[in-house]
Amino acid sequence: GQQLNQSPQSMFIQEGEDVSMNCTSSSIFNTWLWYKQDPGEGPVLLIALYKAGELTSNGRLTAQFGTTRKDSFLNISASIPSDVGIYFCAGSLTGTASKLTFGTGTRLQVML
Amino acid sequence: DTAVSQTPKYLVTQMGNDKSIKCEQNLGHDTMYWYKQDSKKFLKIMFSYNNKELIINETVPNRFSPKSPDKAHLNLHINSLELGDSAVYFCASSHWASGTTDTQYFGPGTRLTVL
């Protein structure tokens, strides 16, 4: 099945730094979602994007729906230790019964 | 208050056994899902039920059989367990209106280990 490619695969950053990650697809989606997974837990929704070009913020997190509809970006500003985890993008097409295709994940580790 | 719950949290069993994982949601959603996350953290959908009706059935061995007794529950039964079935299984739920995508809420996962 299709998988979305996320980069970077993993990253170590200093506390206080800004973080950027992206997600690319070979086909278009009309909904993009960003999830975070903590160790031993299920993914938790961070941001949902429904329109090409849309830019949405949730606290220190900002995500954008790429204009080509084949990519999305997530930025985290002023990272803190609790930002540690795996970040997943997910794409969906209306009419496909809410079927989400998940990305390969970006593992974020924050150094104090 | 737990939104999507799964039992058990951990399941260790021998190859060839049959086991079930239960999922319940108290969000009033009409659509529920089962996902499999492998050791590389790839998340892949297995099944989806809308109002107790199967709407997504990915290429999954027929040893896996989902059962939805009502809209709030979606259980996963696995027959003749194999080593490759070892993974974390996540249940999720959402509200589905006219086939549009709505946000999915995930349970805490069930880590299945087949020995």
C-alpha cells in the first residue's frame, strides 16, 4: 500500500530550537492531519488541514497544506522536552471512507 | 474519562493460538477502525466499520476477523496466530459524515507478542 514519506526520519535538537519536518506523497490528498505518538501510547491529533495552502496553528505548532496537495509541513517553535515523540502525517481523500494513509514518522528528541 | 479504550494492553501468546482484542469508544462516534503498527512504527489500516457495517477491508489475512456488536465496540479476533502478527494494534474512532474525513481518535494500543 501507499506510504507517505516523512523527513527527516529522526532529529536531535536543543531545547528552545525551532523544528521543521515535512511529508510528501506521490498522489494528492484533500485532507492532511498531523499526529504525535508518545512511547506506549496511541497517536494524538495535533492539527487538521482541509484546504490547499491552508496554514493552521495550535500553540507552538504550525502546519501547512501544500499547494500541490501532495505535501504538508509541520513546524514546532521553541521546542521543550515534552515535544519528544514520533510525529506522523496522514493524508486522506474524501469519498474513501475516512481511510487515512500514514507517513513513515519523524522521531524527535530534545536535548536539554 | 477514557475516550477510546482497548483491552488488554499487553498480550503474549504462543503461535497457533486464537486471541481477541476488545475496543470501546464513548465518544458517540459511528465509525471505528483497527490499525497495525509494526516494529518500524509503520501504521497501516486494517479494517473500518461504520454503523456496524464493514466499509474498509485492506489486504489482511482472513485469520483476522473484526466484529462490531454495536457502534461503540469493535473487537478483533485473530485465529492461528503467527510470529509475524506480533505488533501493536490500535483501535480508533471518528464521526463519518457523507464519506468525508473526520479526525480519528486512537486508543492506547495493544502490544501483541507471538512466541
